[in-house]
Amino acid sequence: MNIFDVSFFAENFVALCRGIPLTLQLTLLSVTSGAVFAIVLASFRLSGNQVLDGLARGYIFVFRGTPLLVQLYIIYYGLSQFPELRKSFAWPFLREAYWCASLALCLNTAAYSAEIIRGGVIAVPLGQIEAAKAYGMGGLTLLRRIIAPQAFRLMLPAYSNELILVVKSTALASTITMMEVTGIAAKLISATYRPVEIFIAAGAIYLLLNFSITRLLRLLEYRLSRDRRPHQAATGEHA
Amino acid sequence: MSAYFDLMGFAGTGWGFDMLRATAVTLAVALAGFGVGAIFGMLSAAASLSPVSTLRHLADGYTTTLRGIPDLLVIYLFYFGGSTVITQLGHLFGAEGFVSAPVFLTGALAIGVVSGAYQAEVFRGAVLALSRGEIEAAKAYGMGPFLRFRRIILPQAARFAIPGLGNVWQLVLKESALISVVGLVELMRQAQIGAGSTRKPFTFFLTAGLLYLLISLVSGAAFRVAEARAMRGIRRAS
């Protein structure tokens, strides 16, 4: 038996590609809902209100300090322990592995993203905010015109790391029966006992996904920082 | 509440001892993985700082790949890959059927290879944080590369690496939960066993979560102490 069989590799690569839509769905669903929740958490942290700040801190501490697998199992297996919940309106969702995985990923990424958003907001230079206030801007106008656009740009590099983590984390959904890329890979490996080809094929898919995401975000960052780009002549040497 | 302590306690049919033993296994496998990762990380950092471009590319490939692939896949690769090799070896000696690879060893190796990719970046940054003058001065004293590494680079880089290593350790600790999928009875797997036999999944997984939090709290404090000790001799602008 040779170590690497090309036709076996190609065959399984195609099979693994069928998992991509589910991997992407889980990623998109949890990233968008997680971002909304993260904005709420970040605004709690920045509110200056000790109770709200403490709540958000506690949440972030717990969700960053425990393995995602624990969070996933508490939601998928753990919640069934409560008969009240099993009779409630939420049960049709909490019974489904798909929604449980999305919920766990959303809650988890929200904790990490909240700190990234907070970092971006803090990094907006104070002078800018003072100038805006001197112009008479306040509240929402200040947020919309001055803080949000700059904070968004400043947090993009850290956020692209977080997106990669989410793509990688969707693999855990395979432990609760979801047939995304890793789920299919695990099934194929245990059926064929040829882990090398399948690992390389699945790994290549994840690398490709992550590479496209980082490229897209870098492009976005580049477009958003047009005003900060030094003139072409000035860059040259140091770039 | 008292029902909880009956279930998780140490008396009678309580699961306390099982959960504690599993916590020890989690710590052991995470420490082993972290140690393996330190070796891979140092080798990779050395390669990425070397003047040989092939070595630099290899190190770059290693860190990018391992940081971009789900850890679960790496664990499957090591477990099933190891088992395939061992099974074939076993057949040579007349064993029948499937021989499983030792889960502790494959788990620690898998986590080690992944965390090595993260540690490589930490070590690389730590070496780059050294001031050039120190290395030039060492060269001027006539120190060779090994003496220079041992006396000048290692003691200082180790100091700069502590905060980054603390982050990687937290990652490794959480990653170790994934080894439960290949059957190592660490904290996560023990919680599954308890949940299965008592039909109290929430209680068991919550307890496991609390134990992970406890480990990460204690080890976080340990890293802060280590950092404060290591930085005693360093002047910082503040």
C-alpha cells in the first residue's frame, strides 16, 4: 500500500467539497449574529456603567476561558436535562444540531469579537473625538461620523484572525453529527483508514477558505484606508 | 444544591474522584502537548530566523498550515494515522484486526504540533525583541553561535516570551478537550461518561466547564507571577 494514492485523493476531495456549503453556512450565521451580540457586549464594556461592564466582563471571561466543545455540549446535550425547556417554544430549534452549533459558535465568537470591537473603539485618537465635540457633534452623530468608521478600520486585522478561528471552529459541529467538511472527513477516514489523503484534501479546503477570507478582509482594509495611504513616491523604500 | 454535591461529591456514589482524576489527565495531556509544542516552536523559530531561505520557507509553511487547519482534523490524522501504522506493524508480528494507537501519546503529539505553530511565532517575536547591540557585543567578545545562544539570546528571549506563551497555554488547555473525540478519558470525556450514566448532561458539562475555568484562572495567575519575576531586572518606560 503506497502512502499517497492520487486517484483516491481526487475522489475524496470531491466528496469533501460537498461539506463546504454547510461549513460556510455555519460560519456566516454565527459570524453575523455573533457580531451583533458583540456590539452589544462592547457597548456594555464601554458604557461606564459598572453593572453593565461587570456583566459583559463576566460573560467574556466565561466564554473565553472554557473550551468551545464544553459550550457546544452544554447547549446540545445539556439543555435536554430541563423538562420545562423541552416543552418550550425554543425546543424545535434547540433539538437541532444545526441551530445548537450555530448558537454555540455565535455566543463564543461574540465574546472574542466584543474585545476586538472595544479595542478598535479605544484606539480612535482622542483628539478626533474632542474636535468632533468642539464642532458640536454628540451622541449618535459622533458615533456614526467619527468613531464607528475609524474603529471599524482599526479592528479589521484582529477581526480577520477571529474569522479564521470561527471557520476552524465550525469543525466542532462534526462532533454533534453535522456533516460539514470535518464531519465528512471523519466519516471517510474511519471508513477507509487512509487518513493521509483525506487529511490533506480537507486541510487544503480549510486553507483555501481561510486564505480567501484573509484576502477579502485585507482588500477591504486597503480600500477603507485610502486617506491614510502615503503618496506613492514617499513609500518606495520602506514599504 | 445538595443534590449537586451528592452527585459531584466524594462520598458514596459521587463522581468527585472521577472528575478530579480526569482533570489531572487533562492537565497532563495539555502539559505534554505544550512541551512538545515548545520543541516544535523553537525549531521552527530557529528555522524562520536562519539565513537559509529553504528553512525559512519550511517554517513559514508549517506555521501557516497548522494555524489554518482545524485542530480536530490534526487529531484525527495523528490518531488514525498512528493506528494504521501500528496495525500494519502488528500484522507483521501476527496480530489480528485493528490496533488502536495510544490515545494519550497521539493526542499530546497532535496538540504539540498545532501549538508548536503558535509558539514558533511567540519565540520568533521574543528573539526579535532582543536589542541588536547585545548580539553584536557578544560577537565582539568572540562568542560562537552556541555560546551566544545559551548566554545571551535564550535567557532574554525566554523572558520576553512569557506573556505570549501564557496565551498559547490557554489555547492548548482548551484544545485538549478535543482529544476526547478519540477516547482519552480526560475531563470532557469523563463528563460525557457521567452524563450518559446519570442522564444529567447539563450538570456534568457545566462542572467540566467550571473546572476548565479554574485551571485557566490558576495558570493565568502563575504566568503573571512568572512574568513579574522574570521582568525584575528590566527597566520599562512608564
